Amino acid sequence: MAEEFLRIEKLVKSFGGNPVVKGVDLGFNKGEFVTLLGPSGCGKTTILRMIAGFERPDSGRIVVEGSDISGLAPNRRKIGMVFQAYALFPNMNVADNIGFGLKIAGMPKPERDDRVEEMLKLIGLSGYGKRYPFELSGGQQQRVALARALAPSPRMLLLDEPLSALDAKIRVSLREQIREIQRELGITTVFVTHDQEEALSISDRIVVLNAGNVEQFGKPFDIYNRPATKFVATFVGTLNTLNATVTDAASRTVRLGDATFAIPALPASASNGDAVALTMRPEAVSLANGVARDIVLEGKVAEVAFLGSVIRLKVDLGGNTISLDTFNDQRTPPPAHGTPVRLGIASSDVLVLGD
């Protein structure tokens, strides 16, 4: 069983009387890559800054390796941090930027030079030590900022939306490199982002935050496929929501248009005649040509969006609109706008989510 490395207990923080973090409790394992995910203003960066020591909690504790660090100054926490802005010193070359923290700590120059070379090799920038920040691309500058944070051998790494200023292709490449370096070093890492794809692709576990509260904490597979709340389901990925009516609460049977079918679960308070919102992911819906599904719906194609390897169809069900994803097949073009289609859904993929 993994060893719990970082413990956040009942963490509270307000600014100007406005609560930003509302009693958050979390535990992270040693060597784990955890992402704090949520919209702007949800409290994710504030939590990160409290872990780093740049903000003091109003109440609650931050415990690392069994010791309460809540009152320690940032420079006594042995934590490395990479910011959204690269924050490199423009008057220093790459080697001096990376070695700055080591110099402040009093490391002798020969050892410092060796460590800088080790860091340059780690981030794939060997030979770039004498260049200045203005001579580097954005992705290279962010790698230098990462090396500077890692050079003093911190016990934990914090990353505050470090990829948001980069273009899409570089973001994907750099996030993969960050994850590779994190695995190689085995360093406990907390990563902040509002990008769902980013969080799902590189995290061991994800904390989904909303208005200062934890909505769900779990593995990417569970966050996406088993959302605990409606907010998680709608914030992470695309979600279909269809309005149906309960016809028999005892057997969990509902009616959607002309179709009547049973679903896995209904709210305990549901009664016959109640309106309920059925949800499912676009990939859970398929064109029902020869595909066995226990829910079959009929409609007309309202929109076709070509997304490269995936084609997203929007289908009008007569009062409801549903999206489905299908793989691009060069030999079979997608149905055209207005084409009648039959859709298949497995009832096990249908959820009724509350708040």
C-alpha cells in the first residue's frame, strides 16, 4: 500500500470575507501525481499556494511526512514550484537560472555546475547552458523553470498551470515530458489546471474542485466514467442530458419520447410521473445498425462535426438532442444532415445524477 505523503486537513481560506477554500480534506501518496482540476475561482491555485507557503490558511493543517508545515516559511518547506509565467531571470543565462537556488543555499561551484548539467540533461537541453531566456522558445523556457525547481532536490513539486501559455502541440509534448520526469524521479507532484484533457491524460488521481469544495477525488477512469455529481459529469468531458419521465419507479422504468425502458438506478425520492434527467457520454451512444442495445431511439441527424479521427453527430430526437461519437472510416461517410437514424444505448451507461 502506498505511503501517504501529504495530508490536507480542514483547510479554510477567505479573501476579503469571501470564502475561497471551504474545509478541504485530502491525502496524497508518496510519489503520486495529483491534479487539482476546476474552473477559474474554484480554489485550486489557492490550495497550491498554501501548500507552498505563499498563503497562510485561516484554519486547518498541511502535513508533510507526518510534520505540520502550516506555519513554516516557503524556503523551509523543501518544495519546488513552477509557475504559469516562467519567471526566469532575464539577466542570467540558463545555467545560472537553474543554479540560482543552489547558489543561495551555499553549494560549492563545482558541485553546482555538475548539478546544473544533470538538470539540463534531464530536460533535454544539454548545451543550452550559456543561452539567455530570450533566446529560447516558450516550451524551452518552461523546461528551464522546471529544472530550476528540481535542482535543489525538493521533496515535493508544485506546478501552477505551467502549460497554459503554450500552443496546443507543445503543451501535449511538454506535459508528457513532465510526467516522464516525475516518474523517473519518483517525486510527489501536485499539478493545477483547468484543462480536463490535460488532467485525465497525466494524473494518477484527480481532485475536482468547485466553489472551494471537493466534488470528487479519484482516478481519471472513475472521474470520467463514474462521476459522483452532476458538476463533475458536465465539467469533465462532454455529457448528454435527456429529459425523461418515470413511468414505474418500482421497476426503474422511464419513458423518453416513444421509447420506454429500465435504467440501473433512480433517486430514492422518484415517483411515477416525475421528470428525470438521463445522462450518458457521447461514446456510449452508437448508430444502431446491427448493434444489440437494450435502448433504441429514433431521430434525425441535426449536425455533423468532423473532428479528425472522430466524427460527432447531433441527433434530434423530437424534444431532445443527443450527441454521439463515431470513428472516422474513410470507406463509410457519416450520415448527412436530415437523415433518419436509429441509435443504440446500453442501459448500464445511463446515469441519473443529482447535484
